Amino acid sequence: MRLGIILISVGILILVLGEISFPLHTSLTVTHHFTSPPWFTSGKIYVNNGTFTVYSDYLVENLTKGQSTCLNNFTLIGKGNATVTFSGFKIFYTRNYITFSEIVIILGVVLEILRIIRLRLIR
């Protein structure tokens, strides 16, 4: 069995799946405090009533009834009722998958090279 080819394929598959944002949309209602999860690529905040402060990487924004904004990574604090709609689901949302897939690919390449060397020595 060619384990090296399987490891190379799995490593490439992990890399590809880590870069794809799947078209999954979900909505939830927030009443006072919320931090966006890292596995969604963007979120749209719509304030139904009340006042909310949105803290993002380089932005602090106050939102009142009827206002909306789209952000990637945010914390929402306030009182009232706001709807948050997320889009772009990511299976691997940190950068650790890149290191893991590189190790798996390198291991697969090493196994294939060792297999080729072994076959050449047998002949």
C-alpha cells in the first residue's frame, strides 16, 4: 500500500478545506453581550431596539435602533435587542491546520522517497 500518497492527499485536502468558506448562514438574537465566534468569516449586526456598542479590531461603533453594520471579528455590548447574521463557515479557523498539513505532506513525501530508494536497491 502506498501510505505516502495517502498522506500527501490528506495533507492537501486539509489545506484546501482550511481555505474554503462554506456558504452557511445562521442568525441569532442578542440582548446584552456577545462575542463573535472565530469559525465564521463575517457577521451583520442589525439593532432592533436599544443601544449597542460594537468593538472590532480597529473600530468602536455605537449602534441604535434601525442601524446595521458588517464586521469580521467583533464584540457586541449593550442593552436591547439585536440580530446577528453570520455567513461564511470555516472548518479550520486557526492557522494550526497549515502546520499540521505541512507535516503530513512532508511525511508522505519522505515515505515515497524511501519507497523509491528501497525499490531501486532491490533491483
